Amino acid sequence: MNPLPLTPLPSRGISPGKAILFGEHAVVYGEPAVVLSLDIYTTVEVHEATGGTDHRFQGDSGAWRRNPYLQEILGKGSSPPAGHLDVRVRSQIPPASGLGSSAALVAPLTAILRAREGPVDRGTLARESFLAERAAQGVGSPVDTTAVTAGGIVAVGPPGREGEDLWTIPAVEGKGPWTVRRVPDPGWTWVVGYTGVPKQTGRTVNRVRQRLQETDGPELLAAFGSLARAGEDALRRGDRDAVGQCMERNHALLVRLGVGHPRLDQLVGAVRPHVAGVKITGAGSGGSILALPRPGSELAAARAIARAGGLAFRVRPPPQGVRVEPLPR
């Protein structure tokens, strides 16, 4: 993939969101996942700050210290030698929604800080963004930061599957490595529904870890992996019905894993008459659902989610991931 070009400050980084189609949670344990980037965006603008003795975030000097993601990036020697940074963020992605809000902050900010020094290889950007996000959260896989960096649709997991290999994320604390592959986009419109209930990734991941230690844990992991591989193959064939069936089975596995929520159930039930498949996306226990509408039912699916009290987005995977562009001085 083309690297990000040298871009001196001031500059702007733009990142899409993401939704996991198959394999959330199981990807941490070596099973594959398939993830879509989404054409809802976060924009990060960075200027060199004038005056003051600290970085500014949203105009507030020192506020970055209260944001674990910014603290991880800006607190490790990333400020320019001549001074501090003024960081401004605008986002269409609801926070803690399971749609990649943290990855869509971390990846463009990391890209800006690297691109001011020279061209940035996207594999390097994905690896550094993953490490920063994981350090801030204390848990996680490279799925989110990889998806927003690559754009389009990608598969993340063990090597050896069909597809264009983009890069590899090295193992961290006994987890991984992960190979990233491009998956062709069949050109469908998807619908995302946010419950309005913020997900809590760290707490949910820890609860999932305990659940997978039960007797049927290995069986559950194997089922997630099998579904992700079958779903990826159906996606490559452009078989909407087969993808939808895999989504429904993946949803049932996530409920069995214990990451459901009454509001997720309401949105799933509301949208199901209009779709080929629907499932929880991301960590669960709140957050969002991802639905694949039947042809011509995209608007009906979005309206059904809205009537059930959810925030609906009709989305497609943009072919380009994170980008950086100069700002006028």
C-alpha cells in the first residue's frame, strides 16, 4: 500500500471508523477476524502551540493528560523540539460505541507525528497505533487500528489464507502474531445501529477471558474461527445470503459468550425483518450492531433502528484508510 507522504505541521489526519464483521474477542486468542472500515470519520488537526508550557487538547492546556490515548502518544517524547502541540479533534463516531472511536483518534494522531519527519509505511503505522491503543486500554487486538489504517475490508489472523498480505503485527505479551490480508469489497451498503449504551472494552474482555476458561471455551473459540473463515469465503464470493447466515451464527456465539445486552436485543429484533443478517459488533455489553440489509432495504433497516431508539448509520467501507494532509500556515 502507498505510504503516507512527508507532511510538516500544521496538518490534518482523517480516519474512518470500523465494524467487526466476524471474530471479535476470538481474534485475541489466535482465531481470524474480518473487519470493515466505515465511511464515518474522525478528523485530528495538529498545530505547533504558541506560548504556554504544555500541550493543548481542544484548547485546554494540559487536558491531554486526562485522555489515556493522548497521554500514551504525547507523553512519550512526541512533541516537536521547538515547543508543544495544539490538538483539535472532530468526530462523527460516537465514543465507546464499538465503532473504532479510539483507533480513529490514535491512528491519525500517530500518523501526523510520524509524517512530519518523513513518509510513513502503513504497516508501521498500524503496529505503532496498536501498541499505543493497547497500552492505553490495557487489553485488545490490532483489529481496530489495522482496519482504520488500511481502509476497505481486511482479514486479521494467522497466516496462510487466500488474499493479498498487507503486513504483519508482531506478537505482544504472548498474543499474535497477526497477518493482515485484503478482502475484496462486494460493494454492499451496511447499516450500523448504536444502542446509546457505552461499551466497556476492558471489563468485557476480562469477563470473556473468564468465560473462555470454562469447559466449552475451546469449542467456542473454534466455532468463532470456523465462522470467520466461512464468512470471509462468502464475502469473497459476493454471496450476501451466506454472509448474512454467518452473521446470525456469529451473533448467537456472542450471546453465548455473554456479551449481549437488552438494548442490543431490541435493535437486533427491530432490524431483522429487513436484513440478510445482523449481529453485535465489537466488544458487546452495549455498543452497536452491524446489519447487512437485503437489496433495496437499506433505508428501511436504518429507520427500524431509529424507531427502536438507536442511532443508525448507512455505511460503506471506504477504499482509503488514514490519510494526512497539510493545513495552511
